Amino acid sequence: MPLTRDPGHFLLGLFSPNCSSGLAVTTVPERWSGSWEDNLALARIADEAGIDFLLPIARWIGYGGETNFHEGVLEPVPWAAGLLAHTRRIHVFSTVHTAFNHPVVTAKQLATVDRIGGGRAGINIVAGWNKPEYDAMGVDLPTDHDARYARAQEWWDVVHRIWTQPGRFDHDGEYFHLRGIEGMPKPVHGTLPVLNAGSSGQGRDFAARNADFAFTVVAGPEDGAEVVEAVTTAARERYDRAMGVLTLGHVVCRPTREEARDALHHYAEEGADWEAVDNLMALQGLHAQSFTPEMLATFRHRFAAGHGSVPLIGTPDDVAAEIARYAEAGFSGMTLAFLDYAAELPGFADEVLPRLERLGVR
């Protein structure tokens, strides 16, 4: 079955395991490797534990600093194909930048990936923001956010039409002029679950128009409830659609709060790669609108700990209670990141997932 919203089941995914260091901008030696071998082991653990989905980052240029944060990144489309071939239940997304990937090629690639997984593939559409990557590709980054999303909209219209329309067709648009397009095979369920990782106004409107899930940064469950209301209302009133909203968090779960605080301090304070943190935050401030200026001014520690995601820190009771707050705020789910995903996920599955079930979250 495709990944869908279920009010009685708060979705949990793992974010950025295809990247070296995951979301932790740290120098500590136990940080996540991002290797294929570790990703495969993690996917099997997550599949057995009942984690709902895996979500990668698409990245080509590291962020510098001592570790060159995100220096090693497995490309999301073949990564998803490999993991789907070795799992049974979990859904696996591919993150695709509309500026760097041709829609006809992407439609064929992801239909193939979905066939490999028996209908468990998904797509995370990214309009782009990271200027050094545009420079590396020889592509100009539009300074106008509206232009990025106008191109992304036309890109998605082409992909969706390939998946859902039989036979051949032409497309004459502002960005693509295509003749005699056809696409077989189609995805197993006709199309794929669509996630849009945009937190700007334009990104959230794109999600409201096209996505099954918006994936957005929030400061916490309180402002998150306002974001959920705004995005879902826009989808309903502007586009007559229902959709869900996801956010992202980083987990440090230990038997005691003191142990959790010590572990966080070890990797996100003493071991932080502050040069990479500052490079990442500078790029976010210059070219992205995912974080407000206020967030960027106060979230430096949160960037070191988890790329600006919300903290889920403490005992299993603490972590479960905090996740429940996001469910109560109206989110359909959230992604999780760990310092070492494969080492820490089994404990999370054993201790936190049963607590979430008792709380009625899953």
C-alpha cells in the first residue's frame, strides 16, 4: 500500500542516513558513516522495527569545516532502488532537485524504482537553494523564489502526466519543450506519494497544490500547530485537497536525562564542527527561506545537533511525550535522526515505540 495519512498512526521516518554524519554537524568519531553497508543494515533494522519510511538528502557539495560536513552522500535514486530490493515493508523516498534532473528521465527512473519495491517508492521534490551546487552544475540559481517554484511546478506537471497518461504527448511550456513523450512502466499505484521539503511561503504553497505531505522546519509544537493549520487550510481552500504535514527532529535518548544531556553536549558542543555549522547557516540565510532570520540567530546549537531540526532529548518517556506533542499539534508524522542511526535505532524501537503505542500516537 502507498504511504498515506492515518489519524490513528503518527508516521515516523529516518532522515538523511544517506549522508555522512547524517544531520549531526560534529567531529566525534562515532558519527554516522553514511556508507552503503551501514545504510543497508539500518534499512533492515528500520523495516523490522516498523519505521514507516526513509528520506534522503540530495547533496553534491560538502559544507567545509574540519569534516567537510556532508562530504560523502549516496545519490538518492539508486540508493532507494537498492534499499527497496532488500526490504519488505518500509517506504523509501528519493529526493530529486528539479533544477538538475530532467523530468522525463526522473519519471522513468522512479517508476522503475517503484516497481523494484512493489509500490513502496516516494518522491521528495526540491526546488533548490544551495548556490555552490548550482555553480558546480553550471546552472544559475534564480534569485527569485517564485521562479524556482514555477519551474518546479512545470517539472512536476510533466512527471505526473507521464505517470498517469497513456500513449504519447507533447509538452510546450516556459521551461520544457518536449515532443512525443511516453513512459512505461507506470508506478505500481499510478503515481508516487509526494513530499515537498519547502518551508518558504512559495514552498508551502507548492506543497499545498501538489504534495501528499509538506515537510517543514518548525521551532516546536506550538508554532508547528500554526504551520499545520496554515498549510492544510491552503490546500483545502485554494486547491480543494487534503494533505498532511511532517517535521524533522534529532533524537538523543538515554536511560536518564543526565546521560542524554551529556551525550548531546559531547557531540553537539565539545565535538561540534562549528566552521561547517556557520557555513551551513550562512548558506541557509543567503539562498533558502526554510529558516526565519530569528531561527538562524538563535539555532546555532540546534544546527550542530541536528541541522536545525527540533530536539527530542531525554529518557524514553521524555522522547515519547515530546513526539506526542507534535501529533497533538496536528502533524501527520516526523522524521528522526541519530548520531549513529544503526546503533541507536534498536533501543528507540524497543523503548520509545511501545510508549507511543500506549499514548495512542501509533
